[in-house]
Amino acid sequence: MKIAIMGAMSEEVAPILEALGNYNTVEYAGNKYYEATYKGVDVVVAYSKIGKVFSTLTATTMIEHFGCDRLLFSGVAGAINPELKVGDLIIATKLAQHDLDITAFGHPHGYVPEGAVFVDADRSLIETGKKVATSLGKSVKEGVIATGDQFVADEERKNWIAATFNADALEMEGASVAVVCNALGVPFFILRAISDAADMDASFSFDAFLETSAIESAQFVMQMVDEIVGQ
Ligand code: SAH
């Protein structure tokens, strides 16, 4: 077993590296990858940089180059579902690309031929996540995450994404990581802590809560690793 733990920004993986303590830094394909052994299990940690392209590169590298056989993503997101407040956690059940658009040819938003609008996350890792949530006494929401190469700070765009994909939260990397893992047959788990509400105050909220929300998410993901290692 070799577990990939990824985020998009340094703030998202810093608490994970801190929890691991000792790690070996490897530079590859324009990025840094941190290799460690945690409770006898190999892990590789990295932040991809923001967006679908960089996250695709990092997820692929972690699987194809470093040989990871499951992937956990930890990060922050904008809330769509009004039940989700800053600091709350959401586990992705399925993910879609909200900015993928060949609707001019009669296709639905998020769809390209031979692809699918939604990619399902791994059911058994979601169950592990629920078990961890229960043991921590935390209420963690499960829901749809919409991904696009856009920081959404606009009610109109947010409402459109909500209506089109029935999404509960939005961010910039989840669906691309999902496509990679799905294609390569690697079970994946995408966790996000809310940093903002994707509205006109989103950038201020993001700056204020990035660090605390990133820690919320990272701590949960480390509990997931504990659970997986113990299984
Ligand atoms: N402040 C950063 C940019 C952050 S972009 C800088 O200047 O470098 C937002 C990041 O957090 C992305 O990685 C995305 O996945 C997530 N995110 C949080 N809130 C979001 C929102 N409202 N819209 C899109 N992505 C969001």
C-alpha cells in the first residue's frame, strides 16, 4: 500500500507534513513530492498548485511515477449548500467539471464524448470517512463537488453551478483528480473544508479562513490515514 495525500496549495499540505514529521523531498516534473513512512505505510505528499491542469499532473505523477495505489485529497472549497458554513467538512460523493462546455453540439454541461458528467468517488473510502467522522463526533456532509478553473465569487455563477450540477460545494481541483484516479483505477477520496460561500465576499473570507479550514481538513485526512493503516 502506498497512499498519496495531495492538496492544491502549500497551506493545505503544511499540516500534513507537520503531522508526518520526517520526510524526504523529491523534485519531479516541476514540483516537490514528499515521501514518508507513517505507521509502517508509505505515503507521498504534494501540493499541485491551483487548478485542473496542475492537479491532473500531480495526481498522475503520484500514481504513475511514485506508485501510489490510493489517493486522499485535502483542501478548502466554496460552499453552495447553505447548510455548509466556514470550517464545515464535505466529502465528495461525485464530482463534475462545471466549466467544461461543448453544449453548442447539444451535449450537457460537463460532458465530452466518451467521458461522463460525474465521476463517483470510492464508496469504501467514503464509508471510512463516515466512520472517522462518527469516532470524532463530527458531522460531515456528503455531497456533489463542482470543479472549474475559476475562483467563484459571484452569486449568479454559483447559483448556475448549483442548478446545473446539483452541487453542494465548488473548488478548482477535485474533478480533475477524480478523472485521473478513475481512469487509472485508483480509489480516491476528496475532502474539503469550507473557506467561503463563493459570493461577493469570497476572496476576503478565503483569505481569513484558508489556514484554519485547511487545518480542519488535514486533521481529518490524517485520521483517515490512521483508519486505513489500521484496517
Ligand atoms: N488566494 C490564492 C488563490 C486561491 S484560489 C492566491 O492568490 O494564490 C482558491 C483555491 O481554493 C483553489 O485551490 C480552490 O480549489 C479552492 N477554493 C476555495 N474557495 C473557492 C471558490 N469560491 N471558488 C473556487 N475555488 C475555491
